[in-house]
Amino acid sequence: MKIRLYLDEDTMDKDLAHALRIRGVDVVTAFDIGMIRRADSDHLAVATQQERSLYSFNVRDYQLLHTQCLAATNHHAGIILAQQQKYSIGEQMRRLLKLIAERSAEEMADTLAFLSQW
């Protein structure tokens, strides 16, 4: 199955979401589903329930949530992290598209990936 994305409050740029959508990516943002000003754990829970890999700039908190999730034998649909202000919208899109082309949703499950790898 193809990776579906959830863009949290940090990464939910409308231009990025639009660029991904017109290229066939199934993507929702925190704004789209009423998740503004919610805890990171809530964003991860919603992304997991919807079987979406979460994309965020919040590296520190989501690394911790990933570790805690796996230690508690819980699961998530994948977390993709990037440093804020490191990549343009176009570069984020290209790297996300490359990741989506090379990994399946099943391969992303319980995985922490860094956009810099792509």
C-alpha cells in the first residue's frame, strides 16, 4: 500500500499539501481535521488511527514519542522528521515523493525516517 501522509501543525504549509495532492499523494493536515493546538501525542494517535505517516519538524518530541511507543509495544504508521527551515517547499516535496516512491506504507510502520536521508 502507498504511504499516506499527515502533516502536523509545523509542516502543514498549504503550498506543500497542494503540491503533494496534485502529484497523487493522499495527504491531510492538522488543520483539515481540526487538530490545531493539540499535543504531539494526539497528532501521532490520529495519524496512526488513519494509517498515515506523520511528517513534522518537531524532531526532539517525535523521536521521544517514537521511542516511548515502541517501548510500550504500541504501533504507529511511521514518522518522518526534518529540520525546520532547512528545506524549501519544493525540496520537501521532492524528498517526500522519493520516500513514497521507494517505501510502502507497510515498510514505514513503526519507523522513524529523516527527510535528509531522501
